[in-house]
Amino acid sequence: MPRVRFAPSPTGYLHVGSARTFIFNWLYARHNNGTMILRIDDTDLERNTEQSLQSIFEGLKWLGLDWDEQYRQSERLDRHQALAQSIFEKGLAYRDFTPASSDSTVGWLFNPGQREMSREESDRRAAAGEPFVLRFRVPRDTPETVRFTDAVYGEQSKLAADIEDFALLRSTGGPTYHLASCADDVDLNISHIIRGQDHLTNTFKHVLIFQAADFTPPQFAHLPLLVAPDGAKLSKRKHGPVVSVTTYRDAGFLPHAFINFISLLGWSPKDDRERLTRAEMVDVFSFEGINRSNAVINFTEESPFDAKSVWLNSDHIRTMSATDLAAELKPIVEAAGFSS
Ligand code: GLU
């Protein structure tokens, strides 16, 4: 049975792109009788906020889609450390004592002086309290290629020699995203990783970590980017509230109409139907229907909601039973000061 996870970082409000990742994971899990996991990626202490965490839960609550298991990465730091330690013990990682400020050289792949340091010297310097970053020892001696098959983007390969010796542990001792994410994917026995296309290039590093952990890499399905009408990646800074899920809620969208609209961004069922009930979506969802090109949300200054989202919303309202419609309207009527 598939085990999938939605892994938001609590560093902003629930973005429509994140909502789509959640919805696709949910649809895949429910279509295949799998397990849906919510994992809060909260190891970046400097960027996490409690307010963001609340807004993620608020957005998810409005969508009304459930999950079966829930974790917080910050409660699993010992597991991340354990994986880093085991990779280090296997000789597949090394300590890099280079001071952080000299780390950012353009085109940097690795620093031979650090990579080739003897274990004795490395242990001695670590024991003396010298700070270090733990780096993955990317195989470079043989022309090794890192490969994976993406359910959406197809065969992917990259020469290992072109991948930098990326960090597993920061100089603070905390895990990087790559380490924490893979350690949890291993531990939670994740079978399919469904996430945004912006993570496609990270996946080569993740495959190396999974191999070092003796874990068969999950199947990957990366989702096309959501973009604004001018082709720019949707961002809070540039596009404002239109990228926040709660904007749709506050404008009076039915949660399912929003889910229907969002799921058609980059995916379509074989028969190209547009209005689908929740049960119909679960029934027909598959990776084959996901396409590779960026999906555009059409909004303008004057009309912040894509015409299709408005049309789907009105169509769902029209086909609702009077009882369901009354239940949807009740809180709105009450909020306006009328009692029912
Ligand atoms: N926390 C990461 C993000 O929000 C998760 C990426 C992943 O699914 O591995 O982008």
C-alpha cells in the first residue's frame, strides 16, 4: 500500500502550490487505499513561525481533506543524527572544517583538503571542539551516474561528478533539509514522493542519501510549476494574497470547488472532464494525467480569481442539494448577525 507525505515548511501561509501538492498526495493515497501523512518540516528554526504553522492548519482544515498520520521533524532530530552518523561511519560522509564564510565560492564542488583528511585528524579536530559541516562524499572516482525515473518527467540522470559534496549536518549540528527529509522518508517508509518540480534537481542528492541508507528510493512524481499569467513563478512577494488558500475561503469559494480548480492545474482526467465531485476525482486520479508544462493561474488586478475557478464554484453551487447549500450558508448568515 502506498505511503505518501505532504511536507510543508512553516515559513509562510498555505500557498496554492502547496495546497495542490497536498491534494495530489491525498488523491493518490485515497485512490490506492494508501496512507496520507502530514509531516511538518520545521527544522529551519530561523525561518519557522508559529503563525505560519497555524495558517497551514487553517488552510488544510478548510479544504476538509484528512490525513492518517502526523509528524513534526523537530521531534525527530535524533533520527536525523542517527542517519548522519551511520553514513559517516560507512565513510560516505566527511567533516569539513572550512569556516562558513569561505564556503560560497561559485562553482564549488568540494574542497580536496577536507575531503581527503584522515579520520584521525578529523576526529582530533572534532574532539577539540572545532566546528564542522558534515558533507556527503559524492562518488567521483568512477564515471558514476545518478538516475531515477520520475512518473511525470521521465528518466532523469546526472553525472555524480557534477554534484557538489552537499551538507548533511550544519555547523550548528542541525540537519539540512536533504538529510532530515530523507531520514524521515526512510523511517516513515515513504513509497511515493509527490512534490513540486522545483525539487527535481534535489532528487539526485536524495537518491544518493537513500542508497547510503540502504533504502530503495521511493517513486518520484514532480508536479509542474504554477505560474502567473506573465509566466512568473507564483510568489507571495510578487503576487500578494492571490497565492494564499485562505483568500479563496474568505471570498466564499466552496472548498471542493477550490480543490476541483486546483487539481486541474497540471492534471486532467483522460476524458478531459472539468467539473468533478470528490469521489470522481479519487476514482480517476493517476500520475498519467499530470503534464509537464507550467500551469497558469489567470488573474488580473481587477479580477483576482481565475474565471475557471469562479465558473467551477458556481457550477458546484448550482448542483448542490438545498440541504447542503443551507449548511454552507448558515455560518455566513450567522456571521452577518442573523440567527437561524
Ligand atoms: N519542506 C519542503 C518544502 O516545503 C518539502 C519538500 C519535499 O516534499 O521533500 O518544499
